Amino acid sequence: MLRTEQLSLARQVDLVFKELQEELSGLTSGTVFMQIRNNVIGKFGIRHNPLSGRGGAITAEHDGLSSGQQSSFRLMALESLKYKRRWTHGEISYEFAVRQGMVVVDAILESNYNMANLMIRAPKGPHSGDASDQYFG
């Protein structure tokens, strides 16, 4: 059996878009997000407000992204991975909206680091620090 950590990040993103296909077909805007740890997507989903109010009534969107728009969105998401550098933990989010019949996407790549990991790798001893250590004890 193939495990998630054996798949490339691009393949995992592809799987996320396949899983979200039905939900995206009912939305014209929102944010697709993917939380990443050790280059493996864990939690993912869509943040959106599909309800709008007018004249005292709340209605849901009826039309969402077409299959062509979803395909274009997925390709842009995969293309954005080329801009991910070095980091293995973080979040990628894609804000999307339909404008004049085309899907417009803003990709946000967020890297996360853990100070505890740096402290484990840092050399120990009274003369191991640099000049900035004088300010931090």
C-alpha cells in the first residue's frame, strides 16, 4: 500500500483537488488551504462564505467552478510549488475567485520553523555564541 509520505508534494496537491472537486463545483470564491508537515499534507480544506444576504433573505451560490476552471486552478496550484524553497513545514493557501468567467488565484506559501529544533542543533558552551549572545544572556 502506498503511503502519503511516499508521494511527491505535487501528487498530494493533485489528490487534494480531486477530493475537493464536488465542493469547488458549488463555489465561485474562497480559499483552499493545505497544512504541511515534513512535506506531507495533513489537514486541508476550503474556507468560504457561500451564503449571501439580500432583502432579508439568505441564499446559497448555485453555480461554482466549472470543470475547466477547476482544471486551470489545479494547474496554477501545481505551478506555484516551483516557488516553494527549502522548507518542509508550513501552509499553502490559494485564494480564488471567478472574474469575467476566468478563475483568478493568489497563492500564499507560508513556511513554519520551530525554535526548539534550532536549539537542539546549536553548539553548546560559553564561547559558542556570536556577538548577539551578549544581548540574550
